[in-house]
Amino acid sequence: MAQANADWRLYVEENVIVADFPAGMETTESVFAAVNEEFERLASQESVDTHVSVMGMDAPLNSDVFEKAQAAAAAGTEFGITTWVLVSDGIKNRALQSKVGNIEGVETELASSVDEAMDLAGR
């Protein structure tokens, strides 16, 4: 089952949690809390080992967004999620990878499309 609202959508496809963060997404504490709650619910599924984040949001990648990304990556390791594929434009991808790529136990990959990300996830 997927959780969705006007700002974001999380769902599982085979071994992958896909987090779709579209343009116009709010980056408030309440939104992050709802995303994290749903992520943890979906991450507990035994078959899930990869997280794909589609970063279409317009919001600037400030320190708060980086902190939330790092926390999500670290939380995923508790559920055996060791691969995180980031889908975004080149600048956002590189910025996120530089922040998330140094979390012990998490391998980050970059992709320019969801299809490429799913291929990297071994779908």
C-alpha cells in the first residue's frame, strides 16, 4: 500500500521503496514527520533493500533538507536498506550524494530517471 498526499508519495515496487518528492512539495516538519512514519512502515517489509528518492522538489537543498536526508539514510540501515539511489538534476544529485554518501553502511548511486534508478536497484 502506498501513502500519498498532495506533496509526496511513497510506495514499494519489488525490493525498492520509492519516495516521490515532486515540485511544489512542502518541506515543513509535519511533512517530514509523515514521510518518515510511512518510510519506516514500508521499510519493515522483509524484501525491501533499496531506497529510490525522486527529488523533483523546488525547495532549495538547505541544511535542514540535508539533515532529513541523512536521518532517512541512517534509519534505512536499521531495516537492512543499504542502497539509496537519488534521482534528480545533476546539481541536486551531487549535493545530496556528498551529504548522504558519507553515512556508514549506505551506498549511494545517482540516476537521471526513475527507470535508471530501478535498474540500479536490481529490479
